[in-house]
Amino acid sequence: MPVLVITGTGTEIGKTVVTAAVAATALAGGRSVAVLKAAQTGVGPDEAGDAREVARLAGAVTAAEVARFPEPLAPGTAARRAGRAPVRPAEVAEAADKLATEHDLVLVEGAGGLLVRFDEDGGTLADVAALLGAPVLLVTAAGLGTLNTTELTARELRSRGLDLPGVVIGSWPGAPDLAARCNLADLPEVSGAPLLGAVPAGAGGLPPAAFRSAAPGWLAPRLDGTWDAAAFGAREAP
């Protein structure tokens, strides 16, 4: 798995922190890692973007962006409003391929959800994954409403012939409600893919050393971690 694309069911669900956890776990296993942000929006020229945040949390990763735009909007809209050329899926795939020649693992993080548009032609992260022939890890929310968006995204991936190795809960609450607990069993059913981890809420606020030490415990062996879905489900089930 030299390239792994990471998408989510929406915004603000923990994609960047999950990406950092995957990167930190791979680094702990002795692999070299690059993180590529397909399109960074909502930050200025000198501000830290998501790729740099992954590097801060995970450690010695190569952080790269294809493009960035100042307004916190969908990449295609942000590019148009900024009067700049949009990001094209082929550009993202080319950048990922180049990084893959120099690293054991390349993590390509999207913006928002799977079908957020990059350009006026409707190019998306799904197109990037198809060009790369790469699996797509899906980050989802824990609570009420997540089943619908998770199933829709999983169906779209499969309709395009893309591999969905699993789902990671991007922010598992310290005091989960009934919906979140029930979703531990329901998410694999609606997605047709296993749960591959649950990152605790607030993990991105940990000191980097503590984050790196804890990250393998949030991810399943498929992602080189030690997290046990069955044990977690038994502990948290209603």
C-alpha cells in the first residue's frame, strides 16, 4: 500500500488527526512517510496547513501541498474566487506518484468529503484515487447521522470500483451517547468494511510525543496499529 487516500464523510470530523495517527504509526514501524494535501483551503500563505499539522503531531514526515487558497470553501470555489487555476486530479496523482518513489507510504488527504469538487470539470478526490489505483480510508463521525453519510460514501466508492479497506472514527467521545455506542456495530454493516480504529476526541491537542506514543493504540493491525475492534466494541457497547 504505497499510497493511501484519506477522505471523510464531511468537514471537521478528524481527517487530519487520523492522517497524523496513520503517519505516526507507520513511522514507529520504521517506514518513511509523506503527507500530501490535495488542496488546502482557508489558510494564508504563511499559515500552517493540514500537512504541516500532521508533521507536527506525527514527526519526521515529508509535508506537501498541491495548492492552497485563502477562503475556507470547496477547492473549486476557493480557486475561482481567488482568481487562480484550480487543482486537477491528475496534478494530485502526479505529485503522489513522485512522492511514492521516495517514500514507503504516501498519505493523500482530501478536503471535506469524497465528492467535493476541485475544478470546473467536477474532478474530485475519487478521481485522484482512481488515477493512482489507491485504496481510500474513510474517516467518519461517531454519533447520530453518521450512518447515512458513511453508507453513501461507501456506495460511491464501490460504484467507482475503488477499494475501501475500512472506516476510522475520527473523534470518539469520552462519554459516548447511545447512538455512538450503537454505531460501533452499525458502521461496518452500512459501509461493508471493517472498523479500523477510533481516535479519541481531543487527540490533536496532545503534546506531539504523547500523540506519537498513543497513536498505534487507536488503529487496527491493517493500519499497523494494535487497536482491537472486538474488544473496543465489547467495552463500549450499550
